[in-house]
Amino acid sequence: MGYGVATVPQLLEGISTALAAGLVPGGYSSVELKGSGAIFATILFAPEKKFSYGLDLGIEKTKSTYNYSNGTSSELQNNWVSAMLRGDLKYVNKSALQLYGTLSAGAFVLKSKGSSTSDSDMNIAFQFSPIGVRLGNNVALWAEGGFGFRGLLNAGLSVKL
């Protein structure tokens, strides 16, 4: 299990909000962006000492509230659900220390609900983390740095079965 911050959904929400400010006639006076961050679970299989593969499953919720200069407001809630195949290459593989990189690719489903409308979409999801560290044996803490749906920084707890 893990948690990630500065994710692609957060980046997309920020860019779309900035673009909307210039495209909406009259614009809005302020916007509040809130997000859960990425919460995800990973299942990994390690058939070799240097390589492992598996599945990343994640969810992230974002909420944008647009306040208009005439005193009205509107709200947009997005749920991002992702499923990605994952491969890890271990640079160092000791019993209590692993240094690795990971690449994940798959799809996400976006369900949006606004003040008067709802929509859903499906597209490509990804994560590239060139550096990750896992500290511990059967139960361990881990952290990764990269870019994608799991975030620029993500960390969590892992258990070997």
C-alpha cells in the first residue's frame, strides 16, 4: 500500500483550471482545488533476483470549486481510477535493502460530476520512477521518486508473502 503526491491528475487539474480562466467569458474570481493524493496497492512477483513484475491499482479524488464574480459558484468532482502493469529492475538487491527503478503502463477511468452534468472517460496511465528504495525484510518501508499517476514522490509499506 502506498500514497503519492504531485500526481499527473493533480497536474492536469491545475493546467485545465488555468486554461479555463482564459477561455470562460467573464472568468471566475477564484478557484479552490482539493485532492486526496494517489492511494494505491501493488502486487509484485519476483521470478528473478534482478527483475519483478506485477500490477498497480490506484484511486485519486479531486474537487474544484469555481467562484464567479457575480456571486455564484460551481463544483467539479473527479474520480481517477487506474490499473497499470508494472516492471521493476533492481539495481541493488540485498536482504534488507533494495534500490530499484520501475516502469508502469495501463489505463485510467475518469468519472467527473459537475453542478449540472456528469461524464466519464478512459485513457492511458503511466508511471516512471527511476529511483526507489525498500528498507526491511518481510515488512518494509519504501519510497520512490518519479513521474506519473503514482506521483513525483510516493511511499508506503510493503509485505513479502
